[in-house]
Amino acid sequence: MSNAIPSYYLSIEENFLNLLRRNLVTDQSVPANLQIAEIDHKIQIAYRGAYTRKFRKRSYVIDFEDIKNSLGVRKIHLNAEYKDPSLFRNKLSLDFFQDIGVHAPESQHIALYRNNNFKGVYLQLESVDDLFLKKRALPPGPIYYATNNDANFSIERDGKRKRNLLSGLLQANGSPSDDQHLLNLILIINTTSPHRFPDVISNYLNIEQYLKWLAGAVCTMNNDGFNHNYSLYRDSNTGLFEILPWDYDATWGRKISGGIMDYKYVPIEGKQGNKLTALLLEVPKFRKMYKERLEEILETKFTVEHIENKVLTLHKLLRPHILLDPYVNSNIDIFDYEPEMIFQFVHHRNNYLKMHLNDL
């Protein structure tokens, strides 16, 4: 890994920039130009995120007018990672999921300039769409983003029945007819009797893949990622749904606010509220499968030894750019302590989960 990150040059007319600011909480997009490696791309740009739109350093979603661009993508997300003092927890998490055999978006840090002014370090995230599938030689299929806690695989939330069973799930790829497959999955989860559930759910869900995802979410302790901040993909060959991680900045011992989260906060079964997880872990053979996958990950991938070089390399890569980032450079002392904090979290979290393996 070199000691530099790519520079992206965003050119946007002032009237369009003001339009974005006036429509801060909407998905209003405006035209702009993005130069990457001296190649100009016509784009549409908008703010992204929920509560993060009100931060001083905002995140963006960029749509390319021509998918035959230098990146070979239709869309990218540029995350400010404003509340993560390390600016690399999201990337560390997504790379970790790839390490344990779960498909996850590619990511890289970039230096963003807007109208020739340096706007800081951003994390570029690959969009989970049809091109994401093609890149991995995966069969085509619909993709849904889980956008809020309504995406808990239940017909209820907080004791109240939902008006729409697909509430909280936004289709990012596919056709309207694909919604029926997702409706069937949610109905199966909520109406199948306990003795039939193990056999029936296996016809709708990739169990092995789901439990790997669960193990990854539990290890990284994404408290916000069990009921949303994921995407669902239905493999058209197998007919089975798979789950993928998304937005994993509040992990490795940090809350979404940036504060410290105790390593014991999320239990070994994951955060309560996800009905699918709860039902799967009530089935002895699935619970045993989860225990075995988690135990293997704790011995091989979720260790200080495994992530140490990755963390230190990212820290070294980003530090010169952090010093110049006008939004976070005053926190350089905190940034410099982040590797040690992450190592301590992994050490304690690993021991905690190992202590509770017999609870499964």
C-alpha cells in the first residue's frame, strides 16, 4: 500500500451547491463534474445518510452519467466517517467480512477536493447493485437496502403492527415482481410453526451465509447493524436470500456518536429485535452451526494478530491526510490512539465471546 491516497476533484457550480444545502434532508441531486486521475466524469451528486447530513463534514452519493467510466461503476458513496476518530472502522469491518467469506462492498480512502478546496479524507464505498454482482460472478437477482429498524424481519416493530411488511426495505436492483419473493420470506418467518420452520426457512434463506454474517456483526459489535444497515440479495439460481453488511463505522468499540462502547454491550446472539436471528438460534442445529462458525472466526480472523498489520497500515496511510483535513485535524491525538484502542477491544471482545460460546 502506497503512502498516498487517490485525489478526487469535484467541480460544482455555486448555485447547485446552495440548492443541495437548501434541501439538506432530501435526496435532491445536482449536476457536477468529478475528475479522477485526470479523467473528467459527468455526475449527479447528492447528500447521503440520515442524521449525518447535519454534520459539518457531510457524506455524498454520486451517480455517473456513463457507466463506462474509469471506475467501471454506476454509483459510489463517499462517506465522511465524521464520528469515527479513526476514519477506517468501516473499511476494517467490510474487509473483515470478506475475510470470513461474506460478500461485502469494496472500499478505499480518497482525498476530496471541492472547487479546488480540500474537503478532507473520505471513504469510497462500492454500491451494492447489479454491477456488484457481475464483478463477483454472482447470478443476477434483486437487491434491497435495509434503511431503518422496520427491516427487522417481523410484522411488528416495538409491539405495533407495520402497515407495510416491506417497510424499511428499499429495492436497489430488480423489478416490482421481485417484491413478492421478499414478502414470502417475511411471511414464512412470521407464520411458520416452530416444528416446520427449520425445513421451510432453508428453502428461502442461505442459512450458512446468514450465520457467517451474524458472527461478523457480533464480533465487530455493530449495535446498529442487526435490524438495518444491511442489504439483501436473492440469488436467482438458488432462489435463496443472502445478507450483506453495509455502513459499519460504529464498530470496533465505538458508538455511532463516536463514544466508547463497552465490549460486552452486544450479546453473543446479537442485538435483540431481529426476529429471523432469534428464530434461527432457537433451532438446535442452526445454533450449533453458528457456534462452530463463530468459534472458528474467534480463533483465526477476529484476533489482534490477524488485524494488527491492517490497522497499522491504514493508520500510517491516513495520518498525513488527517493532519490536513479541516474537519478532524484537531483530533490527531485521538487518531493516534485509535490502533491501540481497537487492539484492546478485539482482545477483550474475543475473550468475552469465547467465555459465552457454551451459552449457545
